[in-house]
Amino acid sequence: MPFHEILKQTLSALWETKLRSFLTMFGIVWGITSVILLVGLGIGFNVDQKEHLRSIGTDIAILRTGRRIRRRPRHSSHHR
């Protein structure tokens, strides 16, 4: 079967089922766009966080203030 005949039949079938064809193509485009967008956002956030951490510097100390609660160690020989 020649290529132009295959193309003619394909376009005819698509034209007969316009809504189904449109929704199928829309779903494919929507899915591809979503994947590209999410991958791009993930890479962008990763680069931004690395740049933010780089701008903070390496000579920073983080101190936590407050009283720490100590637990008494349990002794296996004492039963209450």
C-alpha cells in the first residue's frame, strides 16, 4: 500500500472520531508537558539550594540552646 494511501486513511479515521482524537492528543501533550515541567522544577530547586548553601559559607556554627533532659540509666537488678 502506498504511503499517501496510508496517510489518507489515517486522516480519514482521525476526522471521523474528532473528539476521541483530540482528547488522546491532548492527554499525550499534557503528560509530556507535566513530566518536563516537574523535572525542570526539580533540577531548578536543586541548583537553587546548592547556590543558597554555597552563599552561606563554610565558617558557620549552629548552636542549640536550652536545657537537655537527662534520663537516669535503668539498672536491670532493681525492680519496682
